[in-house]
Amino acid sequence: MQPLMVLGIGAAVIALIAFICFMERAQRRVLIQYPKRQTQNGMMQADKSFLPLKINTAGVIPPIFASSLLLMPLTLVQFAGQSATQDSQTGDIILGITNALQHGSPLYMTLYALGIIFFCFFYTAVVFNPEETAENLKRHGGFVPGIRPGKNTETYLDYVLTRITVVGAAYLTLVCLVPEFMFSSLGFVAIGGTSLLIVVNVTMDTVTQIQSHLLAHQYGDLIKKAKLKGGRR
């Protein structure tokens, strides 16, 4: 393999990892406003918060489910192929299915992309319920500015979630199909898209937990120092 090709593949992998990190942290923050409340100073103040909606709400579930479904026909074909001879009509059908669904084939990549898109929308609908979220906001007095509480808020949240899920599904499809395209064109691939997504997500979650632990530890030390200073006074 030529050195320039190796450098190009390495640069593509690094760019793909950076793109995954950016998209996994990307989110759409919906402004939530609460009614004005009287403070201790007698002033009326309105509380504001944000409802974070991740671009990739489904995580790595869609690629895993899509690849698992595509492996099921190949597994059944392999079991059936043990009892079928190659010169028979059944053997020809089994051989045709195996060749059509092998990694890197156009049919495999098409079904893989459709499966990722379907499970991305399906799992997002299971995880996030706009109706329940709208009812909770209405119960606690929260509302989206310019949107009436209740059914209108549910429709708005469903609209926003559908739009960002389209972006998330396109992102997952791109990340998972790039290694498959490399496999079909170059004949090899260093790591699959699903494996890369899992590695990056686990690494990011680990770093986030470490940062939270360090922040909590520093916060505890600050409280102890504040208590000591207050006792001396």
C-alpha cells in the first residue's frame, strides 16, 4: 500500500472521529419559561430553563439492530446450505442470497441504510414522548414562548424532534456507510462504523464521569474550607 494512501486513510479516520464527537454532543435546546415569581426583595422574576434534545437521541442502537437483522438471513442461509447441494436450484438461490447480502455489496448497503433510518426514528419515538413532556411542563407551569401549553406544545416538540432526528439519522447512516464503502472500494477496513461509534461514545462517557467526579471532589473541598473559615470567625 502506498504511503499517501495510508496517510489519507488515517486523516479520514481522524476527521470521522472528530465529526462523531461533534455530532454526539450536538443538541437543540428548547427554551422553557416559567411564570413570574416574587423574590425575597419583592421583585418579580421569571425563571428560564432549556429542554435539551440531542441530535442523536437513539445512540448506537439503530446500527446494531440494522446489522443484526441483516445477519439473520445469512445465518439462516448458512444453516440451509449445509443440506443443499451446490448444483441444485436451492443451492443456486442460497449462493445468490449470500453474494447479494455480503459486506460492501450495493444491496447490503442500501438495506443497512434503510434499517438505520427506520430504527433511528423508532427508538427515538420510544425514548422521548412529546405528549408526556408537554403534560409535565403544563403541570409545573412551564411553557415554550409563543406556543400554547398542552396540545400545541406537544405538536411543536414533535415537529422539532422529527427535524433533528432526520439530521441524526443522516449522520448515523454516513458514519456507518463510510467503512462499508471503503471495504467495497479498497477491499479492507480498519474498524467498522458501529464499532467506532461504540468506542467514541464509551470514551466520551468515561471522560464526562471523570470530570463530574473531579468537580464534585473540588466542590466538597470548597465547602469544607468555607466551614472552617466560618468557624474561625
